[in-house]
Amino acid sequence: KKNMINFLTTDIYALTAEEYSLGRNNVEVVKQLIAAGIKVIQYREKEKKSGQMYLECLEIRELTKQTGVTFIINDHVDLALLVDADGVHIGQEDLPPVKVRELLGNDKILGLSTHSPEQALAAVSLNCVDYIGVGPIYATKTKKDVCQPVGISYLDYVANNLAIPFVAIGGIKEHNIREVKHHGAKIAAMVTDIVGASDISDKIRSIRSIIS
Ligand code: TZP
Ligand code: MG
């Protein structure tokens, strides 16, 4: 079903964040992520106008399609449909997942951020969400809206009780990814530790040497 295969086999889910990318633009960062062997990439951009985001996503879609990389867009269902991204990731305060699914159709991936066991159970019972985000595990400055870390205990809950695919997120870095893996997260979503690395390939290599 869909483009879930990368999801079920990958270790790192990389997200863009241009302001932390050491002067490199989103497209340049995506090129480096792909060169480093990253198989799932989310375009996350909170500042730009939709015209600019559209052009970037078109380019990223081309690069990811050529290389078999799964391309998810944060928040913007319209953009995802227009550029034929593989899926969309939404939060608790966005449009209802069932309505987003209506727009997306059944072939695209739908991800939903969750921050508590209640939200995770609700996501599962909707029957239209392909994977959930679990976090923020650790403190992070990357996400602007206030969100206290939910900690490892919520990760434990999901890993031990739910069958839905999930990605751990929030403050995950080279120095703590081992703990996240140890607590059952097969996929770690990472932003600043990766896009903020001077050599993205080196960074991915050293993260992978820790978890493999
Ligand atoms: N959702 C929950 S935490 C977060 C998002 C998008 C930001 C994670 O960024 P970082 O830099 O990996 O802590
Ligand atoms: Mg959102």
C-alpha cells in the first residue's frame, strides 16, 4: 500500500528547517540528505509564502522521485496534491485527519503528531492515519509553539501497546538516539542535529554507526 515501504524499513526521518541549515537552502539540504542515503524526508516550512514553497516542493519532488525517496509535506495538503508528494503530516490543531484523508485519497501517506496516549489511541481509531509522530521526547527549540517534552514514558506506551507505525521526534540527537531506539522507536525524526551539521553525510554516518 502506498509509499509506506521506506517507512517500514528506514531508521532516520529527516525534516527541513532552513533557519538552522547554516545558510544552505531547503533544496540544497535535501540534495545532501539524499546523497547521504536518507529515505524519508519531510518538507517543514513555517515562514515562507505558498508560491515560494510550491517552487521548492516541485524541485524536491523531482529529486526524491528520481531517487526513490519518500517525500512528505508538513501542513499543506494543497501543496502535497499539486506536486504529487507521497504524503502529508499534520498536527492536532490542523484539519481533522478524516477530512485530510478525503482530500488526499487513499494512495497518499497521512501522518499525525500525537503527544499523549489518548491522542495516539484516537489516531488509531480514526483508521485513516498511516503513522503517528510521538513527541517531543526531549526539549527542543525547533518547534515554536510551546510544547513540553512528553518524555520517554509516552514512547514506551506507544511502543508497547500500539501496532501503528510511529516516529519518535523532538530533541533527538546523536548523543541520545541510542536511548530512543532502546525504547522501541524504529524511526527517529530529526531536524537540527542533521540540517545543522556542517557535513550532513558525516553526521548521518556517525548517527548510523551508533544505532546499527
Ligand atoms: N514536532 C515535535 S518536536 C519537533 C517537531 C517538528 C521539532 C524537532 O526538532 P529537533 O531539532 O530535532 O529537536
Ligand atoms: Mg502542523
